[in-house]
Amino acid sequence: MKCTRFALLGFSVFLGACGSSSDPFAASPTPRDSSFENPDNVRIWVTSTSAFALYGHVYEPVAVADGEKTFADPTCPVTDDDGTTLTAVGDCTDADGVEHVGKLTVKRTAAGDRAVTFEGYGTRKQGQNADTRDGEAHVRRIDDTNHDFSLSLVHDAGLRETIDYEGRVTGGYDGRTVWSGSGTVEREGLLPPVGSAEVSTSAEVVDNDVCSGQPVSGNTMVKNAAADTAVVTYDGDVDCDDDQAATYTLNGDPQGKITGISCSTSPSRGGGAGGLVAALALVATGAVVRRRRG
């Protein structure tokens, strides 16, 4: 499958192709260094906190509620839908041997809005940390091609992220989507980078017809507690390359190219979003396809 449809109400994003074959949360060569002088830290922050990536935390439940996706195992998590509210409950093990935990609800309104509540909801693979979310998210319909979203979440997968974010996506089920947003993210754990940061994304364009594997244009800014500011400018429209390279600045000074800047999503089972989505199935297997269409 070329891509998994990452449908947010009336949207789809190409995330599968926009994934990276490497784990964006892998350990840095300098384990105790969280500074932006280390480009690995810039890469991790940007690929995990762009508007496109952060929407990945709510992609699957919203897509399931909208009938655009189904859970891989229809029996686990255990679901109930009365037409207004979708409920998914864990305390079961799916056909792949993955344990599902916690509870999820998605409430729909006649106006096309969605309210998502996570209560320790997520998965646990044997021998690994549980990957869970707590908190709330909202998706608000502006019109047929524009939706706002807000996230107030704690994502715990060994690394703990506290997310407070508001964004907007423009696009449809197929083709080009444009992502913007801003907020704060705090990362706590043993692997760098940790700390808190102000993050914002401006006009991040995801378009598989132009470049599959990295954003086409736009930028993401991250400002850490030390007041260092890194800005990555996406350039897939002019330089769609296998290294997923983009240009970046640090405190306003050009730093040249940084590689591994994919339209990524949070490193969780079933997470992700990019036309609105990325091919999460491809991310999960590491089978990432990158190509530029003429």
C-alpha cells in the first residue's frame, strides 16, 4: 500500500511516504547533550513537533470515528459506537500479540467537530514500554477544506512528552495539504533532547505528487529554554532527495543542510498524519518510499 489514509474529517495526509526509516527518537551521539549545537537534537525536535507530526497523536481515533479507517484487529480494542460517540477500550490483546490498554472516546457534533479524550489509552508490546496518551484533543470544522485542531496531551512511551498545541490543516482526502500551528512541548526522559520548547510551524506543505518523503515547503521553528532558536526550512519542491535534507538556521545564522527532515509522526503504533497523512504502515516496517514525480 503506497500510503495509509490519514483522514481528519475531510482530509488525508501522506505520512507513510513522509516517514523516516530511522527512529526520530533514537539516542543522540552525545547522550547528555540537549543543546541545539548538536544537529541531532534539532532534527529530533523538528521531526516530532511540526504541526503535521503532532496531529499524528489523534489521527487514528478521528479517522476511525469518521469511517475512514478501521483498527487492524476489529476485536481489540473493544469498540462501541452509538452514532454520536465512539468508545474504544483496551484490556485485550490483538491478533498481533499487542496488548491494548486504557480508554478512548471520540464525540461527534452535527457541525462536524470531534472531541477526543484519552484515558491511559495505548498499547504495550512484549518487552517494551507502554505507549499511552492522556488528555484531550479537539478538531473543529471551519469549512470543507479547513480544520483547526488543539492538543492538550501527555504522551508516555518511556520518553514523556507534555503537549499544548493549536494548529490548522488545509486540504482534502487526496493530494496537497498545508499545516500550521504553535504551542509548547516538554520532553522528559533518559534520551536527549529533553527540556521544554516553544514550537511553531508555518505553511508546511505535504504533497506526494511533488516529493514523497519530505515536506515540500514551509518551515518549523523550535526555541528551547536557553533561548536558542532553530528554524528548519523545507525544500522538497526544489531538492527532493533520499537524505531528506533541508536548510536550517541557528539563532539566525545559516547552518547549511540538515538531513533526516521527514514529514514524520510520533513514534507510536498507529500514530501519524500527511495530503492529511503519512503512510504509517511503511513507517512501522521501515519500508519508506521516496520519489519525485515529474
